[in-house]
Amino acid sequence: MPTQPDALADAAARGFAGAFGRDCTGIWSAPGRVNLIGEHTDYNEGFVLPFAIGARTAVAAARRADGLLALASAQFPGRVTTVALTDVGPGAVAGWTAYPTGVAWALREAYPKPTATRAGVSLYLDSTVPTGSGLSSSAALECAVALALNDLWELGADRAELARACQRAENTVVGAPTGIMDQFASLFGEPGSAVFLDCRAIAGENVPLALDAAGLDIVLADTRAQHAHAAGGYADRRASCERAARLLGVRALRDVSVDDLEKAASVLDPETFRRARHVVTEDARVLAAVATLRAGGLESDPATIGALLTASHESMRDDFAITTPALDLAVATALRAGAAGARMTGGGFGGAIIALVARDRSAQTAEAITAAFARAGFAAPRLSTVAPSDGAHRDR
């Protein structure tokens, strides 16, 4: 993820000119995200604590007069896909183009009156967010496109409205039953802080994540085993959570407390109970992490945050069953190397882990994970450090 924002914007501008034979009128970008803690709680109306990262997706764009949405990407060179704006929506296109067309559809549905939404748009995308790694490459794409269309169509939507439109695009057009965490983190991220989001109220606040002051790094180990949210495992977990809430007589698992779990065990079958237990305890871990960060605990007592991260991973492994052998090995290796805590980040079934590590131990931790993967016969992981970064914005 080495490309700097200015270089990415330059590349997007050149790509636009090459694909469409003219200059773009603007460039917008949005970051991927790492979820510090709070996995599969967002669609259960619970709590999450992600932060925006430095890897971004940029979109160069310009209006056009023919009512078409024209799409090109550096990741799929030589191809331009066009679809009439009147035809965007569920089933219109497949593959990566479902994301930008889905955003266009969701914004046109939310804002049917402005005549500007009838104007065609050319979009060229370039990205440094690895796909399928649990870093929300899809949300980065959606949010960059949403910002561009909001400006080009003069909609005046606020960022919370854009986040909801992007989530609707992913749920309805792409077919991935995700919550709103990823889009919210991409749109509201700030340097030096994580985004604490109440997914029921759709209300967030930035809480300090003072890694520099604490002398800590967050090491990211991407196992390079890709996942897809539209695949069955994610949908199965969401269905289990919804079934548990229905059987427990609550609107969502957000309404179940840790103290309620003993009673829930007598109502739910064992597998559904384990799925519910993960969500209920994960919400409690998010709230504990936020309280610790607000109190300055990352600097004075990083072990508290670390223990919450590790407990989160164990819950995803044992109760929610969404980790993989490579993810589990990366977490175990990081802990043996001295990490304060480590966990899988993202939807699961592949992707990446994060480890909270003393800055002078980051390189040794990365080396230990690489060596462990080699001994186990896994592909070499992609290793980096990540820190809270700028959210989505217009670059030029």
C-alpha cells in the first residue's frame, strides 16, 4: 500500500484521460479501514470501533451529456463499461461495476427530484486498497464514487446520508448483507482517532487512538486469502443473528446483555447461541475499549486494550467460526512475539489480522509471522503498519 495520495490522484487523472479522451473535472478519494474491534456487530445494531487507513481509492470524474454512466478502472485496464442511468440498479451489471452503479442507483432513489441526477457521468477508478483483505476496498470505492456524484449532481447530501446510500448499494445491488460500519469509517475517519459508531442511532464520534504517544504500532498482516462478503458464510452468520433475535423476542442482538446469555442458552440451539454470544460479548468489548481509550488507557495500560483484541479473536474463532488457520496462526505468532493483543479484522473467512505492538518490536513481529507462515506452507503474508488517517474528501 505504498502509493501516496497525490500520486494516486495523478494516476487517476492520467487514467481518465486515457480511457475517455478528455480531462476529468475533479478527483475524489476515500480510504479503506481497519476495524480495531467490533466484528459483525454493525448489522446487529450494535457498536463498532474502526479507523480509516492510508490506503485509498481515487475516482476521477466528469459529467457527460448522454445519460450514460461510463466506468473504467486501473485494475481492469482497457475496458470501459457503459450503462444508461435509467437502467442502473439490481441486476444491471455484475462484478466490480456493480459497486459504482449501485451507488448511482441508490443516490437517484434517495434524490429523485434534482434534474442533475439525469446527467451522465464518466468515472475512472484507481486504488491502493487490497481487495478481499478485510480492509473494505468495496466501501472505499463506494464512498469515493458517492462523494463524486454528490458534487457533480449537486445533491447536497451529508456524509451520513452518503453512508446510508453506499450501504444500500452494497446490500441491494451487490448482494452483500453488510452493515454500515465500513462506509461510516471511510467517510468520517480522522488522523489520530478511531470512529466509535452506534449502528442503531447511526451516530458516531471520534475517540483518540494515540499510537504515537503510546509508542505503539498496529501491525497489519494480510494473509492474502481473499474473501467475498456476497458469499454464503457472511449471509449465514447474519441469518443466525436475526434468528437468535427473533427467538429471544428482541429487535436485534444489541438488546441482549451479557447477563441475559444464561437465559438465551436455554432458548437457542447450541450453534445459534454461540453466534449470539459472540455478538453480545463483542458489543461489551467495544464499549470497554472506548472507555479505556477515552481515559487515556492506550498510553498508561495498553494491555487492557490488547486483552480485548485477543478476546475478540477468540470469540470469532470459537463462537462465530469465521477465522481460518492462517488467521489463527498470525494471531498466535504475534502474541508469542510480544504483542499486547491481536485479532482478525474484517468479515472473516480470509483477510487480515491486526496486532498491537510496541513500536520497537514491530519489525520482529512481522518477521515472526512471515517465518511462521513459511513453516506452515502458507503463502507469504503482506505486512505493514497502519494508523488512523484522513477520511474521504475531494482531492482536486
